[in-house]
Amino acid sequence: MDTIIRLQREAFDVSAEAKKLTGGRTDIGAVVTFTGICRADENGEPIAALTLEHYPDMAEAEIARHVKEAQSRWPVLGVTVIHRFGRIAPGEDIVMVATASSHRQAAFAAAEFLMDYLKTRAPFWKQVEKVSGTTWVEAKDADDAAAERWSAPVPRREAAK
Amino acid sequence: MKVRYFAWVRERVGLAEEDVDPPSGIATVADLVAWLTKRGEGYAYAFENPKVIRAAINKTHVRADARIAGASEIAFFPPMTGG
């Protein structure tokens, strides 16, 4: 399986990344891309920007671990995860996940699984700049619940033979 | 061992990382938090609610009861808010 994991300051090109997953192969029938974008408000208050702090190396390792987990649950043929850090303005992309598979179900499920885990287990922290000052975004119970629903025991796919 | 702090834990402690040499009785992550808390006001503020603090040993998530023997790097941070 092709896996690309990148943590970077720079913007990324979602469609170019999605094309990389399918380029030169004909076994992929579905690509799902998710893009997380910086909104201009946080809890109803306008924001000037987000700044993302991360724990280098651990962030990559955690994402890689969850990509492996996704691969063990669904027949995915390629995964790309790109997460930006540093200062990000409203309207700019923050994160993207692209998953490729023969059929759509696995691609949808793997993308959703990866995003739910990125939110709660990948060591990134968002700080928001508001007129009233700078604050750290609080973790949301809803995100924990979203990740939790994947933690029930699941039958493992047969290991690739 | 090296201790690293992230996000508001880093801001409250006032350091991104430091080398510490805890006494031999400090066996678990929770023990280390209690020991660090006594190092000063910033630490006490950072760890005032230990339940919300997350920890990693050698860049892997661990729980508060994890043993720290053999750890080269321990990190403390708030619940994650990436994605």
C-alpha cells in the first residue's frame, strides 16, 4: 500500500495529492478526500488565525500507527495524510486525508476513521487569535465520542497472503 | 531524562523542555507529575488538574500509572485538538 504522511507549514494541493494515489494504476475504483479548513469563528467569536503546535516525530508515528490500523480494518490501496502546523488563516486548509480503495465503502470508512483519530490522538494543539486575546482550543467531548465508536472490537481482515 | 511540555502546559511551566533527575521513589507518570508540581508555581499551575494532562513516554501515549523506568523522553500536554 502507498502511504504518504507529511507534516508541513506550507499549503498543500488536495487534487494533486489525490491524483498521486491513482497515477499509473487501474486497480483503484474509489478515492475519498477529506479537507479540514480553518473557519473564521470559534464558538461564535471571530478569529484572526489559528496557530497549530505539534510534537514532531510523535505526530508522525501516531498517524502512521493509525494508517496501519486502518489498513488492517479495510482493504485500502493507498493513504495520504498531510497536516499543517504553524499559523493558518481562515479559509486556508489545515489537514487532508485521502484514501484509495477498489470500492467506495472502504475508502469512506478509512478516511472517517483516520480523521476521528487525528482529532483526538495525534499530538497537535490549536491556539486561536481573537480580538479578546489568544486562547487554546478546548478538546471537544463530541470528538472523543467520534473516536470512541471505532474502539469496539472488530473482526480483523485476513492478513494479506 | 528529558521532559518536554506542549501547548498550555509549556506556557504555564515556562519551558519547552528540560532534563530532570527524579529521585528513585518516583516510579510512575503520576509520581513524576506530583514531583514536578513541587518545583514551582508554574508547574503547580500547569498540573493543577492532573486528570486533564496527557503523557507520552518515548513518543507513545501512556496512562498516568505507566512506569517511567528506562524512559529517555517524557512529554506532558493537554488533550489534543488537531485535525
